Amino acid sequence: MSHEKQHVSTKTIIEEMDFPLSFEEWEQKAASLMMQGGYGYARSGAGRGETARRNEEAFAKWAIVPRMLSDVSEADMSVTLFGRTYARPFLLAPVGMQKLAHEEGELATARAAAAMNIPFVLSTVASHSIEEVAAAAPDSPKWFQLYWSNNEEVSFSMVKRAEKAGYEAIVVTVDTVMTGFREEDIRNEFSPLTKGFGKANYENDPAFMKALTSHDEESIIAAMLENIHAPSLHWKHIAELKKKTNLPILLKGILHPEDALTALEYGVDGIIVSNHGGRQLDGVIAAIDALAPIAEAVQKRVPILLDSGIRRGIDAVKALALGADAVLIGRPYLYGLASNGQQGIEKVLERFFQETEISLSLSGIATLSQIGRLKMVRE
């Protein structure tokens, strides 16, 4: 699909109907192909799943008041983040252990992101290492997501590896001081980390391996489980990380305006409004409802991104109108990966791009610089 300025035609969409169209259809196809535990892990939320449901339902409560007679003949959805311009305001969110969905895992995802000219954020608990993913798509825009380790030297080492491999930003996840209470995983008796699905970045890390007394797989997995969560994570650690890297640092998991302001005080370069897709704290505010107050507090001093609940292009438009500079999608592309590998991800993204462009044009918006003209009403 060309990334030049162009309008999407209904004819083009109909001609591509050999692939699923909606999120629900992609999920249904993925469910038929993935093993039960893997699919359950991907789809489930924490607790009763209230937050996971609320993330999606909250988008429906926001309504756009469109503008008319605006000349949308030249559509342009490009966005610039940290000095690099991308064709669309989308990123592929960090989703761990992607071999649960497809044998090529993050390698296919990185190639799809490269083909579509959007960033891919690689998870700490990926099925493939920082270096393997960089080699698979050397020219693509890649960011690295960091789970702060109990051994901070491991955290610093992973960041240095990402720098060396050409990653362009560090995303520190701040809402995982421990794993959320995920009932579905407990019922399925399925914990992919304990099976070694997410160990690639650990077993290839010199600081992590140096701290081990034994290098067998069982010891590596046990040490990874001890290191992956850091209940002591604090602002001082962000300050230390700033000293260790020149890459932009974004905090993922911010939901309170005061935390956003504190992040600015510590020199953070970007904020990702997120509740981890409803997988951590059940009963928490929907990400889209947290967005506008944070955007108002930040006042465009740093980029604001949003994930959690983006299922359609119209969801992306609503997030952009409420103050996001770009959005990240997670489960939708994972289901595309499970269904058709790299091509599946590209088709999922094409659907998002098509609906986003159509929705922006029908809202009276030709370029993202005009998005502030839209009025949003919560019903």
C-alpha cells in the first residue's frame, strides 16, 4: 500500500476482502489458530476484566462534532516524533512473547512496521532478542520497551544494547511493579514466562548472565522471574536512566495528571497514557478518559501517546482529538500476526489507516495539525 498522500476508495477496500475486516473478525481467526493458553493470555484482562472492557466501551461514549466545508482534498496523516516523520500516527505497542502467536514472532512484526513506515516497540520479554529484531529489519524505526529490573545493571545493559542496535527511543513501563491478578491465566494454568517464552533478551544480556551462578535454562528462567518486576521502582530510577542514555525516554502507564507533571520535572521526553490494556489493575480508569486531563496538564511540552482499547480507526481519531500525538495498537496486530504473519499485520494496519483517513476527512480534518478544530463531547 502506498504511503503517498491519497484518498482511500471503497473499491480498494472491497477488493481486499479476502482478509478479515473488523477487530472481532481478526480475533476470531486468531482464536482458531492459537493454542488455548496462548490465546487466553493474549485476550485476558486483570480480575473480572472490567478495565479491559471499559477501555473499549469508553471510546463509544466520546462523540465527535465534525466541521464542514473544510477542503479535505489533500489528506496527510503524517506525524513527527523525536525528529523522525512517520506516514501515520500509529505505533505497534510492545507485546511480549509473540511466538505464542506465530513462529516468526517479533521478526515478522518488525518487518511489517518497516513496510508500513511506523515504529515498532520491542518488549523486554520478546521471543527474539534486541539484536535479532534489529537484524531482521535494520532500516525500520524501532523503540525498546524496558521492564525495570531488580538488578538495575541489567536495565542499563539492555538500554545500551538497544542504543548500539539502532533503537531510537526507550519506553519504560511503570505500571508493572508486580503482575496483575489475571484469572483467565490462572484457570488455564498457563504462564508463558515460566515456560521460557520471554527469555531472549535476558539470556543474551551480559549483565544478567554475569549475575548467574548457573547458566542452564531452568536457572535463566528462575532469575528472569526474579528480575522482571521491581516493586522499588521510583522517580530516582528515571533520573539515573537519564544519565545513562541520550535516547528519548517515555514513560508508559501514566494515568494521573500529577504523575505527568512529575515526569516533566524529571526530564522525561514523552508520556504514554496507558493502563496496560486492562491487564494490570482492574477497576482503573479507561485510558481514553485519562487522556484529556493529562494533555491539558502537559500543554504540548512533550509528545503524548495513548494505548489501551484502540480497536478501529475512529478510536484513533478520537484519541488524537483529545490530545494524543499518536496511538499504539496491541491486540489487533497480534491477532493479525497469529492469522497471517507479517502480511496479517500489514492488513490490520491498512484497515486502521483506511478508516482513520476516512474518519478524519469526514470530520473536516485534512492534516493532523488541524485536529484541534474538532470538538469532542462525552455522552
